[in-house]
Amino acid sequence: MPTEQESSTTSNPYRVYNAAALGAALRHFRKEAGLTQQELADRVGLQRSYLSELEVGKETEQVRRLFQVLRQLGVRITLDKAEW
């Protein structure tokens, strides 16, 4: 499984190592927020199709470059519910 979520509860972070894990985390948090892809895309100024590609783990040029930088630095992204 590409996402290494620490348990099945929604309060634990997603460790993101690749585009597939990023997509799974985005989908999880979008659904948890009760938003459709179109609603989220409209809120952030994206095309729904682009958001859909991210959620299925498509490695866009921007995502690929981001992970190259992270790998070179020896770090990873961890996504967790924010309190904003």
C-alpha cells in the first residue's frame, strides 16, 4: 500500500513518499471535509480533472519535481489534519 497511515483512524498522519500516497491522502482529507472534487477544485482554482489526476496518483511534472527535491534532501511529507 503506497500510503503508510499509522492506523485506520483519521487523526493520524499520512506519510507521503510518492504521487500515489499523495493522491490517497488528498482524497481521504477531501472526503473527510465532505467536499466533491468539483467543490474543492473550485475553492482552490484548479480544474476538476487535474485534481482527479492528483487523487489517482498521476505523477505530474510539479509533483515529480517536488519528490526529486525531497529525495535529495532525505525528507518526506507528512500530512495531518490542521487546526486552522
